[in-house]
Amino acid sequence: MLLATASMQGQVTLSNWTQIQIPPELTGNQFSPTRMAVNSFGDLYLLDEERSLIARLPADGDNARIAGGWGETDELFTSGSDLTAAPGLDVLIVDSDTHRLLKFDRQLNFLEELDLLSTDKPVEFPSAVARNHAGEVLVASDSEADLTLMNIGGTVISVMGGENYGTDRFVDINSVAINSTNEIGLIDSDNRFLVLSRNGRMLWRRSLNMELKFIETTGNEWLVGTVNGEFFIVGQDSQAEVMQESLTQWAVSDMALANGTVYILEEGSGHIFQAQLIYAE
């Protein structure tokens, strides 16, 4: 099904999905990933919310590393709700119940933590996190349904989506991403797609007739996905389904994108698949 308007520049296709081999220590009863992120080097980071663990699966095939554990200080966390690994070499996790932002290096050595309740504008129950190319961090609050942009030290730059947004006020933030020009894209209440400037000015919005759960960015474009493994490139005045050479037959728990490769995490099994985005000339 092609949903593009005339403004779309050619069809986008996903190559055949291939499964990524996962070491035994990251499977079965030892590790059950529910969230995923990837950095610009192709290293995959997997978050096991139930066991409060994070794992690194290096792109070069080197041994996996597991960090974290249950607790409320340093590298320990109780309810990791989201993570981000790109851009940059650091990995960030938000821990919802302890209202913290945790920072690790690329090898998952713990670096520092930030108490989000101690910032200029306290962030309660963080549910999503993203980072721009300037190193600024965007955190979604589950209790307030708003977004706070801050530097890594906790100085708040802007707060978005609150009561002053009127009918554009956020309701239920599902996923956030930041593109190469620092524009912020988010999925709100499954089918509402909004794009804002770095300072929180509403640039454009669309209501999409589908249940969206995931958002990633490739350059200035937005790639959105559903739990059923459908993907769409969305612009202000355009929307096109990403055609797939092989149809997905699984439920998607999370997705990630780096260097033109889309990664999906299968719900339940923890299997990871990858495919290349192909742009028609």
C-alpha cells in the first residue's frame, strides 16, 4: 500500500530481514530485553526492565557485557524505562521510580547519575529519553506528560507540552526522537505525530490513522513504526509506507535506527532482526 503524496521523493524499501545472533548469556531465563538502542558504530544496547540490567552487543562481534542491577544508587536502577545511545559514545538510561538519569560510557562503565527531581524543573517518573548532537538531553515525564530539554548537568533549557500548549498539550507520550537539525518528533496517544523546535515551538502536527509506537530519525526524515512491524516515512505534508521485501511475522517490542539500518526487537523472544533502508532513485 502506497500512501505517499507527490512530494515524496521515490519509494523507500526495507531489504530482507536477517536475524542477529545473540550470545547465550543474553537469552532465555538470564536476560529478557524489552528496549533497545544502537550507536553510530553499530553497537547494540539492550535493556532488561524486569532484571534492571543493560547489555552491550558490540558490532565487531566481541564479547557481550552486562551492567546494572537492582538498586537506587550509581549504576543500579529499579525500573529502567528507556535508553539512548546515539549520537555520541555515551549511553543514557532513565530510571522511572527513582527519577534518575544514568550515564555509562560506550563499554557500559558507569560514569555518573543525575537526580531529575533536583533540576530547575523537576522531572517525575521519566518514561523516555533522547539526545541531540549538542549533547543536550530530552526527557519525557510520565506523570506530567511533558518534555524537558536540559544539558547533561541538569540545567533546563525548555519545557514542552504543558497546559500553556492548549489543545496541543501532550496526553500520553509514547516515543521521542531528535533529528539532525535538532527538531523534536514525538508520538502522542498512539496516533498523534508532532514536531517541535529545540525551544518547544510547535512546527507542525498530524493525526495518523494508525497505532504508532516507535519513532526514529534518518537525517531530517522521520521513520515511525507500529507494534505489527509496519513502517512509514512521515513529513509535514506526506506519508509513505516503507515497503518490505519480506513481511514481518512478529510483534515488535522496540526499534532502533543507525546508518541506514533498522533494528527491531521481537516481543517475548528477545530476538533481534535487521534490514537496510533502500531509497529508490
